[in-house]
Amino acid sequence: MMLALFMMINFMDKAILGIVAKPLMAELHIQPAEFGLIASSFFLLFSISAIGFGFIANRASSKAVLLVLAAIWGISQFPLAFVASVPLLFFSRIMLGVGEGPAYPLALHASYKWFPNDRRNLPSAIIYQGVTVGLLISGPVLTYILIRHSWHAAFMFLGVASLVWMVVWFILGAEGRVTSDDDAARVHLAHTAHVSYRTLLTDWTFLVNMALYWTTYWIFAVMFTWIPSYLSTVLHYSTVETGWMFMLFTGINIPIVLGGSWLSQFLLKRGVASVRARGWLSCGFVLLGGVFILLSIYAVQQPLLKVILLAIGFNLPQLCFVLSSTIVAEIIPDSQRSGMMSVNSALATTGGLIAPALMGEFIQTAATPGAGYDTGFVVAAILAIAVSVIGFLVINPEASKRRFAARALPTMVKAT
């Protein structure tokens, strides 16, 4: 639950820029393309930080590493509570990216120390619900603070939230000691083997699973950066209505991700291979997400129906955030798990570096803002459909585990 709260604050931090976009852009005279660059700057050091902290977490305590990350969040938010300028916005978002880049994979890594492979889906989904709740409440909560006080106060609120979490985590945080236990060979591999990183990084399951995650993050970054502005600018909802609509928009995620995670774990318990219970299920949700986004653009005109279809389309792929991480944790030896989960996340989240800036260009250069948004949504949908089809053909965790075990065999014999 503490890890879920950790992710809740993390994604309120991400969502705040979209929530305060309108008054912030007006006060600082920021154009859409420049705002897109500010949003994308969050990801400038995001991936580098994720990899660096990931390899540190292979050896260091998860409790200590997560404390450091939360401290960076708080420190990066406080300056905007008092002053504002475009350079300070860039600095704040880049520093926030440094602290938040490693957050999700390391929160999962911390939880995987408490659960074996076949019981990791639901804990992962619960932690990911911190993401959903963060986005869910960010609309009404941050909008309320924005209206009653100012957008500066919203940044102050999130800085204080990070510091409060640190105090509670310092008191309650602990380390688990569970290792992978699929079978005797897997246990031996987990404890003694070191598979070369070249072998791990060139595995097709790892690469295409990461590409699926990358596409999902592209869609997700567009959602938390531009959907609030889309609701107000194109669909003409008021500021208060936009806050509540964004809450409902993200709330659909809860039954989708929890239901999909439960289904995947149920299938694994029934003996269904991971290639179907995790790989194909993840691909299917991303594929359907792309289809629903296209339907929202071309099949309906009524604003509420557009919002419903877009909400389903943007949220279905997010099951990949849970299943992609469990696939990586399943196939990678325990001693290398944190580093490879962070590499997976670091590479995948580069989608967030590109998507908001490109969306800003679409909006600014299109004949109308609505046409620019439509172009960006169609690009996201095509990516989702194309990558998920490749995933159906390529992702195979069982085959990757056999390959890694074979490559690690000399190490295992030497250790014996």
C-alpha cells in the first residue's frame, strides 16, 4: 500500500502540468509548441536516471533508494510554489524526471522481493492503481486548489505530499527476501548465474515487450499532458467540468487493469503458458486500445461519446504497464532483475519524451486545434495496432527463459 501511495504521488506530479496548463500558459505567455517542449523535458534525463538507479538497486536497499527518489520529487516541486518562469519550469520538470524515471520499476522490484513469480500480477496491479488513483484525483483535487488559491499552491501541495510519504516510509518500509522459484533449475539460475547483458538486451521477447511498453507510454504521455486541454479547448468543457471529466477519463483504468491482471494471474494458476496469459493478453489490450481511439475520431461526433471512446482507447493499453514488468521479472535472473527492469522502463519511457512535443507541433500547425489533436490521436492508434500485431508473433517468455538458462549453463557448472 505504501508503494501504491508512492506511485499515486508520482503520477499526480506528472499530471499537474496538464491540469494547470491553461492558466500557466496564459501567465507566462507560452505557445502550444513551447508548452509541448516543457512537457517533454520531463523525460530528458528520465531514462538515464532509471538505468542508473536501477543498477544501484541491484545492490542497495529498496527502502533507501525510494527515499532518495521521493526527496528529489519534493525538492523539484517547491520552487514553483513561489516563483515562475519558463527556465524554472524546464529545470523543475527535468529534475522531477530524474526522481521519477526509476520510480515505477523500482517500486515493482521492491514488491517482487515479497512475492514469487506466479503471484506477482495482482501486487503489480495494486501498485499500478496508485498511478490510476493519482490521475483520478489529480483532476478534482488540483483543480480545486487551482481555483481556490492558484496553480502555485498546487505545486506546494505535491511537494509537501512527497515529504510526508518519506516520513511514513522511513518508519514502515522493509525488504522482502523472496526469490524466483519456478523450478529447481530456475532457483539455481537465480542465485548463481549471470547472463551477459548483450544476450538479455538482444532477446526478442525483451525487445518487443519493451516496444509494446514504449507505445503504451506514448499513449499515456499524450493522455496526462494534453487530454485536460483537449476537453476544455476542443470539447468546450468548463474548468470544473474538465477536472471531473479527467477523473472519469482515468477512472476507467481501475476495472481494466485490475480485471486484466486478475485474468492473467487466473490463467497462470490454471497452467496457461505465460506467452498467452501475459504476452498475448497484453498485446490484445493494446490492439483494442488503438481501435477504440480510431473509432472516437472517425465514428462519432457527439462530445460525450468521443470522451467515452477515447477513455477506453487510452486506458486499455495500460494493462501493459503491469504485464510488461512481470514478463521482464519472469525471464531475467534475480541478481540482474532490477537493472533490466529499469532498462526496460528507461527505453520504453522515451515515448514520453517525443509524444507531448510532437502533439504540440500538430496542434500549433494544424488548421484548427481540433484537427491537430485528431492527427496526434491517429498516430497513437496506428502505433498501438502495429506494435501489438508484432507482439502476437514474437513475445514468448518461456522460450526466452530456456535461451537464458542455456547461455548461463557454463556459469552454473562452474559455480557448482
